[in-house]
Amino acid sequence: MPRIPQAKIDEIRQSVDIVDVMGQYLSLTKKGRNYVAICPFHEDTHPSLSISENKQIYMCFVCHNGGNVFTFLQNYLHISYIEAVGKVAEMGHVDMTGYDLSKRIAPVDNKLKPYYDMHAEAQKIYTYYLNTQVGIGAKDYLHDRGFDEEIIKTFGIGYAPAKNILFDAFTKLGYDNITMENSGLVIESQQHYDRFSDRIIFPLWDEQGRVVGFSGRIYRPNQEGAKYMNSPESEIFIKGQTLYNYHNALRAVREAGFVYINEGFMDVIAMHRAQHDNCIALMGTALTNGHVRMLKRMTKKIVLCLDGDAAGQNAAMKSCDFLVKNGFEVRIILLPDGHDPDEIFKSDGKDGLDRLLRDELTPFDFLMLFESGRLDLRNYDDRSKLFDRGVEVISQMTDDKQIDDCVTKLSNLTQFSREIILNHLQNKQIEKPQEYAPVVRQIEETRMLVDKYIQAERNLLFYMLNDKEVAEQYKAKAGFMYNDVYRVVASYIVDYYRKNNVMDEANLIDRILSDRISEQKKNILVQAIVEISNIQLPLPASNQQEAIRDYIRTIGENAIELKKKQLLDQFQHVLDPKQQAAILQEINELKKETM
């Protein structure tokens, strides 16, 4: 099939809005003309990623990851350029009949590819067996539990029969025993056998929607073994970086404006049956910093909906503290003792579950309820403990009305006066994470440190991106840049203007991404273009032309200085007097050019 022409690439990119696409994966906030988000490409705590709807590009001002819609999908989903093009074409409903979108560049870490492939194959096998005579008992059990075909398909539920289907299949596919063991799907004990046997299988996905593990559940009466068996942690399955149903819930979370966090995947499925799709679940662990990074890319508001037993309430309290300290707006659903969403849905249906979900508690109200239930408030020491915990929570609030309300509640519960509480709040020193410096200031501080020639080249490139005439001036009067990356960027800009009168940075990036150069070079060039595009220089300034002439003159001077240095180096190695005289003559001519 033919290579996709540039005109088709342009059509595909222009069929979508980068804000809409990135909004499917990140929580975006409008800020001036642009949008900002928590950057998914480094450990970000405050929005450092900026998306320009006008230019259709994005950039992080901390880790410098940037580009257009194709670049984002490549980096976020870990896919090849051609796959990103295909995904955008699908989003934009662009007909790709006759074009081959199957070409795939291997993942950055090739050693992980077998594990992803094995889990994908296992998922297909488990799905197949659930729909055979062998899996009829498991299928009947699911139907009896109210799992219709839509539920089974949506959550990828399958069945692992009581035989070594995976080991045999993987052996035929050429995988060695060590790879099979490391995948977590096969166990070695004198002989090799499948980890999951005669169990209903629930796949576990990473945030890109790739299967990275499984959970197997017994289903027959008096069946031996633990009720649930999970995949062990592996190179692709890390519980502290996995949230069940994350990839499926993204769109619903964006629409609802918040996410429910449940304790297990059966709760997520029950919530889905009650038409709440903005749900995820922990994988049997406490919340981690890895989870926080994932959640910040999703939403700012979290509703904890954990089990109603003592363990569930303890987990809710710890999770609440952790999330509030990480800047989330948190609410808590208090479920009946000993019940979880799955049990409530089975006993009371959608209406019963919905009633409970409407009764959200603030972190402060939940704390008061939780702590007063386990403390003896007739005892001074216990009241003092509640006082300290209450002050700690209130000190993190910013809304005056909420603070006033909570101070009154804490005073009534602990019998300490409002004045004492307010005095403690005033003296409470709260360590808050520092905001990232404004973009302009970061750029200006960096500019002061760089060499004047590099600064001139970078500023000239900015004007070249915004004005075809400047690019033509550069070509006619300079045509050279000291910085290797800037020199290549300049050549791309000049070449772009041969067929276009107005610059489209996203389109320029397309040309680089589709060029036959290494991925490393593409990334470097794209990063440079996005950074230059975001420099804050005054385009309409009256002295703009003078500044441009000065940049070109500075670049020209640098070129002459470099040439003189090369000639002097050459002079040191030449013994022939005539050649030495010729070199000195050339150096003198160059000196005249700078006078």
C-alpha cells in the first residue's frame, strides 16, 4: 500500500482539535488563550503543560515535552507515529481506505513487548473458553449474578479451564520457560502449569488499556482455593501504578467532573450496572504517589466509596488525608457497616445505591464522625486528640465560610472555644508546594544564561516562525546558524515557506515527524520548535525590524568568527609560506567584514 502523502497527513491532523484529543486523557483548565494541565511526562504537581488551541501544539515548561496531536499520542500511548496518525484519523472520521496503518515501531523497551503480547493472547484465550461448552458453568454463574453479555464484553471477563492452555499455547508461539514464568501467567514447580485454573477471569489493564494482569475468582460451591487469586507484580504489572478501569472511565470522569474510587473491581462493575461509569478501583493497596499522578491527569475531585466495615473506614480516612494533602477536592460516601457497592446493588438495586451516593461527606465531617466513634469525648485527652486532628484539616482549607462552619462544629464537639481554635489555626504553619515560576520568567531567566549568539539565533527563529519575510532575510543575509539544532530548524522553516505563505507550527511538525530521519532527531527538532514558538517576544514592536537586523548581524559576526578560528587552526598546521600568506590574507578580509 502507498505511503501516506503529506496532504493526507495534514487533512487528518486538521480533522481534530488538539484540545479535544488531549482532553480525553488529561484534565484541562482554561487559562487565558491557552489550556493548562498536569504534565503526564514527569512527576508534576502543578499544571506545567500548556496547550495552544490557536497553534494546535502543546509544551511542558518543566520537562520540555512538546509537539502536535500526533506527538502527544505517541508519547502518551507509547505508539509509533503511523499508529498515532491512524488513531487521529479514527477520531476525526477520516477515510483511510487504501492506506496501510499497520506498521508498528517496537516499544522503547523491547524486553517488555513479550509480556504485553502474552497477556493479550491470554485474554483472547480466556474469552474464547468462556463461550465454549467447557466454560458453560462459569457463564451460568455470571448470568445468575446478573452479568449480561454487555457486562461480560465491557469488562473482558473470561474463563480459565482446568488445564494448561496458556503454557501449551505459549510454547507453540515460541516463548521460553523463563519468559513465561516472568510474565506471571505460568508457574514452575517441578513442572510448568498455568497460574489460573478453573476460575472466572477478570483482566487488569494499565492506563493505556493494555492487559497487564488478571484476577481469577472461584465460582463453584465448595471449590477449593482462595476466593480471588491475582497476578503477581511483574515488570508490566505494578499495583502502586495501576487503577482498575482507569482507561475505560476517563471519558465518563471528564463528563461527570469527578471520579469514584472503589475498593475492588466487583464494586466498579456494580457501579457500572447502576449507570455510574466514572469509577475506578484500587488493586488491594493503599494510594501511592503513582496513583496521585494518574488521578491528577484525570480530575481534581475524588469521591471515596470504600467498604463500610472498619477496615474500609480506616482506608477511607488514610486515603482522604493523602488526597487532600495532594491538592484534591475530596468527598466520602459512608456505606452501611459490612456492605460494599456490589452487595448494596444486589440487595437494593440502582435506586438504593443512588440514595447512598447522594449523601457525600466532606473530609472534615467524615473525620468528626470517624474519630468521635472511636474516641471517648468525655475524656479530655481524647477531646484534645480530636481537636488536633480537626485543626490540621481546617488549616488546609481556603474557603472562609467553610472554615467558619468547621470551627463551630469542632468547638461544639471538643468543648474548646472558637477563640482557642482560631488561635491555633493562626499559628499553624502549613507547608504548601511552591507554584512553578511563570513561563515568561523561566524563559527570561534562561535567556540571560545563554550565549548571545545562541540567543540571537533563537529569537530570529521565533520571528521566522511568524513572518515569511524574516525567513527570506535570513536565507539571503545569513543562511547559517552556529547551533546544530537551530540550523536544521531554520532549514525546515525556509523550506516550508517555499510552498506556504503563513506558518502553521503543527503542520511544520507533521513534516518533521513524517521525514526519514531518526526518532531521536525528530524529538529534538520538535522540542526546539515548540520551545521557540512559546518565547515571549513582542511581535508588533516598532523596533522589530531593527532587532531582526541586529540578530542577523550577530549571527553573521559569529559565522565570521568561527571561520577565522578555522583558518587560524589551519594556519598552525601549514608549513608552506605561500599557503600561510593566503590564509592570512583571507583572515584579513574577514576582519574587514566586521569593521
